[in-house]
Amino acid sequence: MPHMRIRDAAAYLGVSDDTVRRWVDRGLLAATTDESGRKVVDGYDVALVARQHSSPPGPPDGVISSARNRFVGLVTNIEVDAVMAQVELQCGPFRVVSLMSSEAVRDLGIELGSVAVAVIKSTTVIVETPQGQS
């Protein structure tokens, strides 16, 4: 399993280095020492902690869908022309950008600061890894 430094784990978890150290002290994350003598945590354990501590808002009442990738967020930018629009959402730490018709923006009542749900259903999901990762 890949290992990462405490500060990197903190960045991925969206918490401070001190929080990760406290989690290590409480046994929430196991730490070892790498060959340089630095404290590291297992990348998979960090992923499990991220999943366990995530608390995304659920879908609005009355909405059911087959899509499993739903990101609730706030509209942070809208660029509209005669035919198309670009809508940006801030969904927790993630920025999601959608291209849609200008008509859809009007019909949905999308405006800056409004709550919206980005629903992603795709057969193509690109996964990238850092260069040199083994």
C-alpha cells in the first residue's frame, strides 16, 4: 500500500496536520516511520477515513435517481450567451463545471448563490495518478 506524509494526508482530508496527528494518537489512523524517519500513514487508511467522515448532503426531498455521483453545492459563477451557458458549482472542496443550454439555466432558476445538485452519470471516468507512483 502507498504511504503518505502526515501533511499530505491532512491536505487530502481537508484538515490540519495537527488533526491528523491527533487521529493517529487516538488510533483512528495507524502511522509508521519511513526510511527517512518521518511519520507516514497508509494511503488506503486515509481514503477510508475520508469516506467515513464525509457527510454530503442528501438529494432534495422527492428526488430519486439511478445516478450515484451526486454533488450538492452552491452556484458560484454563471456565464450565459444566446444559446449555451457555463455554470460553476462549489461542492464542498470540489469545483464542478456544467455546460447546458441557456434555456435550462432559466427553466431551473439557477442564480449565483443558489443550491444545485450536480448529477454525473457517465460510462467514461478518467482516473489519474501522480507520476512515478508505484
